[in-house]
Amino acid sequence: MTQFAATVIGAGSVGLGIAASLAVAGQRVTLLAREGAVAGLREAAITVGGLHGAHTLPSGTIAIEDAARPSKAARGCDMLVVTTKAYDIAAALAPFACRTPAPAAVLSLNNGIGASEAIRAALGPDIPVYASAMMIGLERQGLAHVESKAAASPINTGPLLGDGIAPLERFVAAAQAGFLPIRVDPAMRDTILFKLLFNTCMNPTGALTSLTYGELVTHPATRGLIERLAEETLAVLAAEYDYRPADSGVAYARDRLTPIVLPRSAGHRSSMLQDIAAGRRTEIDSLNGAIARLGRKNGIATPTHDALIDLVGAHRPIAETPA
């Protein structure tokens, strides 16, 4: 197989995990990190443990570059994989905008909705953009160490903006030899919405309680909160997208959510909780905030989402909070 060149933006848990998996698959990988982390990552072995096995990538296996100054080789990759938070997409892609060489294609590994559109706005209409829904829980436990603690499904990928699928199929074929399972999904839009439903229920509740996914779906108090969040999200998705994967929040938590969480994701903790613990900005605006905005657009009240948006927002420094 011809070696595939992938550039991964973001050296958080997802970026480290996908970069390591692609390297294990024998692909040529460049990882773009913040300037302050570059030296440490170049010196360290990147390690991944947990549900997807134990993997060690010795120093030098993956090229580490400053995300603000990617090399020509990094820019001219076969696939640019974006793993930053959704609110950072425009800034992360600024070094690639209107420059040659350019990536042959881009894959978004971002939560929420709107990431594909943000990438297209940053890079223009000539580069194919693909979306994903990742139901794999990775937790960063050191500068270069990640633990896999949830494995509900492969990484599902597909086009949302009408781009041809051939570049994605080549990438997925190359990536499948890695330890993180990945596939092309013919129903990408619905899968994205299903993941949004999951995230709006689990991320803020986990962030505010510090409970694991398993504890969240079994504790009566958080189970009831999840059911109310799901009820509101289901109503909004039905109105906006004609998509409703469960009749009620209770049915969703019982028949769809719990079988996902138990047993293979029970020990995972919300990525939003990880962000709060690290003092980082959360994705609440891209997740529950998106549901609240669509609710207002469609005349649907979302009081449970509104309350959790405020509570999670209280963890953000006042100086960074919009007036």
C-alpha cells in the first residue's frame, strides 16, 4: 500500500490518539501542537493504553511541528485531520488558508454541528471536507500519554457538504490498519445528530457532577436529568432536521443510551469535565448551546439545557464570559 500522509491539528487526547493510530497503520504522520508543547512532544514517546490496547510510538515516529507554522510537507498532506475544539477551527486553520501547497482533503473530528461549514469557510470550496462522529472516549493523562476508556463504535466518517467520497475512502482504507476502528458512514448526517443527542445529555451532566458515564446513567438523579435533556433535544432535532431516534427522553435513556454506555464506556468521564479540570474553555456553546438556539428558532422551550449552559458557564473566568 502506498504510504498516506496525514497532518493532525491538535495535540489533545483525540489528536494524540488518532496520530498514534495512523502511525501504527504505517502512515506518515505530522502532529501540529501549540508552541509550548512542541519540544516536550518531540522528546517523548507517545503512548496510548486502555480499551484499544497498549501502543508506544518512540520519539521521532511522528513529526511534531508548531501549529502556527506548519511546514510545506504538513500543509500538502493527503488528509488534514482537525481535532481542535469547534470554537478554535478558524484560528487553527489560518496557517493553511490561501496557501500552497494545500491539503488534498480535510476530516473534522469535532463535536457538535457546524464544523464542516466552519472548515469550508476557512479553506474555501476547492478542498473536500468530511465530517465524523467519534464514540470513542480518550483521556489525556500526561503530555504524551492517552488512555482509551470508551469504545461504543468505530469513528464514523462521511461527507456533509456534497463532496466526492473517493479521498475519504482512500484515507479510511489506510487508517484501518491502526488501532482505532474507522469506517465510511453512508448516513453521516443522522449519525452526527445522534452523537449530538448523546453529547448534550452526557457532557454537561458529567462536567457538573464529576461522575463517570456509568454512574450518570444509573444514578436516579442524573438519570432523570439526562431524560429531560434528551426530551428537549429530541424535540428540537425533530423540528429542525425531521430526525427523532426515540419517542421520548425516557425511551432514549433506556433503549439507546444505556446500551451504549454499559459496559464498554462505563468508566469514561466527560470531555467537558476534563476541560473544566484543566481550566480550558468548554464546548457547551457548540453542544447544548446549539440545541438552545435551534429551540428558540423553532419555538421550543429548552429550560433544562438553559440551566446547564449557565451552570457550566459559571466555571469560565468572568473576564472570558460574554456580557
